[in-house]
Amino acid sequence: MRYDYVPLPDRRPLRWPNDARVALIFTLNLEHWDMVKESSEAYYAGGPPILPDPLPGNVIDWPNYSWREYGQRVGIWRLYEAFEEAGCQASCTINAKTALERPQMVQYALKRGWEIVAHNYEQGELLVRYAHDEAKERDVIKRTLAVYEKVVGKKAKGWLSSSLRGTLRTADILAEEGLIFYCDLMNDDQPYLIETSSGRPMVSTPYTNEVNDFTHFHRRGFTTDAVLALYKEQLDVLWAEGAKTGRMMNVGLHPHVSGLAYRIRAIREFLAYAKSKPGVWITNREQIAEWYLKNHESHIPKKR
């Protein structure tokens, strides 16, 4: 895969549908961690643990496992209620094992017609481990997509690697499988095209660029008020810039982080705030990718 370096001033203005200034996505990550692994290798949890002392992967780590499981048992339903009350859609990323072992979470989103994005087979199995084993990487992707199609009822259109840790060939493999958008790259506020070895272009629709509840609540220790203010300021600045050329904003959410009772207010109030601003298009990546594939030539200058 490769992509061009096109600095923002060199681009033609991006005009979203209905003259929206910001395409806003809310991503709910429906992730699954195995309770124990076969290997004694320390378990990669996909984010900072609530307790930092690592244990061997084949030994149960109850505080960290059950902390994450809280999001599946309680936190996600609190988040779902917030989106339901606001009348807003979310984009849900799912590990294949989430669909197989925690299907109620996925079915809720499916019944409401929300976007479902393929997100690896199991959260702790990073594709980057297979950077030098193409066959194994292809196997993980193919097994994930097979479960997706069976559960969702259609083929996947997009992919987010666990912890954004894909390889140099991940986008190539995904394009071969017919996917049209890829979320691992965090280098822009607008979509752009990725060239793949198959000749089929992929649209980069970044998962996030720091606007992630893990980053704010756990890595930086922000309060609920501080995170709410951060969300608002990010949207305000992008909205102002969007008068000249449209921008994207994603809010990355994890049920065991933002789904806690004392944090849910940040989501509820930000949803109301976003809805109150004209020119904010609350959307999903598939809609953005399909629109961009049809309209990208009006945005990026043609090569000389």
C-alpha cells in the first residue's frame, strides 16, 4: 500500500453533502478479550490496564478481565441508552469473537441499522505480530470477515485493526477482499485514497487522532468535565475550519471506559451539543467512503 503526501493547502476544498462543515462519527468498540491464552506470554490487553502488574497470559487476571467485561455487561447498555435518547447513530467496531460470544451487543446495533466495522478476530491478537507471516495475517483477516458476513448478513466494507496495529500489507489484503475503507491511519482530518497492490483504492477514514476516551481518562487522568470540554473544543475548531474545507471528527469510545456512571454525562451532553450545531453531519465511515470514492477528484488536485 502507499498514499500520496498532499498537504492541506494543496487540496481543493472538500464539500460534504448538504454543505456540512464536519462529518462526525461516534465509534463504539465492541471488543472481546479471551479470559486466558494458551501461551504464557504476557497478555496484550489493548489499552492501559486498571491494574498495571502483568501476569502470564495463561493465568486469569480477574481485575483486568472483569474491568473490561463490565463494559459488555453494563457499560455498553448505558452508552446505547444515551445514543437512543439523543436519536443518534453510532459506528460499532466488533471483534469476530464479540459476535460469537457476546451477540446481544451486536444485535442491538444491527436492529437499529447502525454501521458495523470488522475489527480483528480477538482484541489481543495484533496483526503486527504477523508482519513477517503473510499467510497467518491473511488467515486472521479471512476468518474475521467470514464471521462478520455470517452475523451481519452482508460483506464487510471496512476494517479497524486491534489497537490500530496493522502491517504494511493489511490494506492490500483488505482491498483484495472487496473492502473500501481502512481506519488504522491517524494522519488527517479528511479522507484520502490509499493505493493498493490490487489496483482497488481504499479510503482512509481515520479511527481517531487522540479523541479517544482511553487516551483522556486513563492515560492522562482527565475528569468528566475536562473530556466534555475537549470534545466541544475539537468540534468547534473543526467546525470553524470547515467553512473553508470540510473536516472529519471521530470520537472513540470504549464501554468499560465511557460507559461508567460518572463518565456517561460527557457523552450525553456532547451528543446534545453536536446536534445543536448547524452543519454537523453525524454519519458513519461507509457513507463517507462511498461518497468520497465518487467525489474525491473534486477534492485532490490532479497529478501533473
